[in-house]
Amino acid sequence: MAWNTPGSDNSGSGRGRPPRRRPGGNGIDDVLDRLRGLFGGQGGGGGGGVGRWVLLVLALWLAFNSFLLVNEQQRAVVLRFGQFARILQPGPHFKLPWPFETAIKINATEIKTFGTNVPVLTSDENIVQVEINVQYRVSDPQKYVFGSRDANAMLQQAALSTVREQVGRSTLDTVLGARNALAVSAREQLQNSLDAYRTGLVVTELNLPNARPPEEVKPAFDDVNSAQQDKDRLISEAEAYAAQVVPEARGQAARVRTVAEGYRDASVSRAEGDADRFSLLVDQYKDAPEVTRKRLWLETVQEVLSGNRKVVGGDSRQLIYVPMDGATDGSARSSGSTNTSSAPLLTPEMLSPDTSTIAPSPSRTERTPRPAGRPEVNR
């Protein structure tokens, strides 16, 4: 009953009447007094105030239990009465309160790592210590939660089994020197196993960074590795040399081919020019035989005289010096008389245009002697 209702007891404990305003109170005190009046007044402790507090707590619990905030790195799996309902993406969401719906947050972007060393028996019956490094993350939150009992433990066991199988099919030399191909095949097989086991995991990287032989035979294997490295180095040097020599050889071959083609074209052109010149010369000879014969003779004499030095004798007769085979200019200049006597002399009569061939030179005894006192003049 309200405090101002007729018939009410205004002198009671104060329950159901507005709070009295304190003298000199501020606005905060007024608000507090109103709240106290709303939830049972000033210490009345009635049942209506307790119920209001219970309703307030229940409302707050429902609000906080129904609101769900999923981070960017997370995915939330919502269960309704224990059964999968949906997957919540990053952002704010509302769901039914417990016990109707529950949410399980999973970090779907975190890259997890698993690494260990395991002894493996190769196909050629050698034991080798293989180091395994696996990186993975959650790809399907539903399968990660419900697909297997423990997806992480399942991945570890599957990784060990896969590496043992791949290494067991290979020889020791392959494991020590060509682990990249083994790692690729092991990653594919491991991913197939995880998909078959419904783990909801995806393998981002699988490496076999190290493989060590037993300590008893480690020096011998070190020698083998050193020899393998030397082999690879020599192969690289040979390939580099081939890459340098082959282009040079091809360029030289192209140059020789180009020079040969140029020589062929020049020879053909020269031969065609000579043929055309002889054809024109034949036509001219047919029109004027004597003139053509004399002109040819004069051109021939001019060509011969331009390539040989001339010697003038004592009797003012012009003689032509024809060098012998093997004679040099230095020997010709060393002794004029000796060269003149040993070389044949041709007179103008020998080069008559009427003769078809050059007349033989006179013998040494038939030559005209040079008068005394006139030295030989070289032009």
C-alpha cells in the first residue's frame, strides 16, 4: 500500500513510502535513496525487495550468457543440448543461454608445431636418426571437436608413422642426400591420413631438416658427404664452363659461316664480272681485232712494268729486270752487277706485239757488255 493512501500507517517502519530527503543532500544521494526505495526501502528487508534483486541478477546472467564475442583468430562451435548446431565466425553473436546452448572457442589461425627425432630403419638395413618438424593449424572446427578424441595426438602419431614408412622405403644415401623429395611425399601422405581420421587439421609444412647416421660409422658417412659435395661442385663448374664455351663456339661458327658466305658471294660476283668482261672483250675483238690485240698487249706490258724495276744499260738500251724465284729486294740492292748478270734481261724486241709469246732471253755470253765507266742506274 502506498504511503499516502488513506488508512495507511505512516508511522510504521517506513516500508512502502518514498525515501526522505536528507537536508543538504546532493543528486547522487537522491539516486541512491531512490534505488533503496525501489529494492525494499531503507532496510525494510521485505520479500518484494529480495525478489527484485533475484530478477536483476537473473537478467544480468541471461544477458551475459547469451552474448558471445568471437575474436578474429577464433571460431566458435555452438552446441544445442550437446549436439552440434552451427559455427560462429569472428564478431559479436547471440545464442541461447546455458543449458540450452554452449559455445566452444577454437583458435583457427594459430600455427602449431610438432618436432621430434626418431630412429628409422632404411630399406638397405641401416639405422638413421631423422629429425621431423611439422607445422599445422585447424581447418575445420567441427571435425576438430567431434571428429576424433584428440586431434593433436592423432597428428603426432600419424606424422611418425608416415615418416617411418617413407624413410623405410628409401636407401640411406637417399635419406642423407635427397630428403626434400621424401618430405614432399610424406606431407601428402600425412594430409591424406588426417583427412581420413577426420581430425580437421591441415598440414602447412613438413620438413626433415636433419638425418644423422649412427655414431659408429659417422666418419665414413662424413667422407661420403664430402665426396658428394665435391661431385656437385665439379658438376656446377662443368656446367658453368659449358655455358661459357658453347656460346663462344656458336658465335665463332656463325662468324666462319658468314665469312665463307661472303667469300662465296665475292667469288661468284668476281667470276660473273670476269665472264661479262671477256664477253665484251670478245665482241670488241670481233669488231676490231688489231686494235684490240694491241691494246691488250699495251695493258699487259704496263702491268708487267709497273710490278718490276727497270735497268738502263751502257748502250742506252732499256732492259727489263725480271726477278727470279726466291730473289729478295735486299739481295738485289746488295750487288747490282751480280743481279744484272744472274737475272734474265728482256729487250723491247722480245716483247713485240706480233709475237704471241715472249722470246727466250739471250745467254750470258750473248749479252751486250756495259761500257766501262757507266754504272748501273736503278729507277
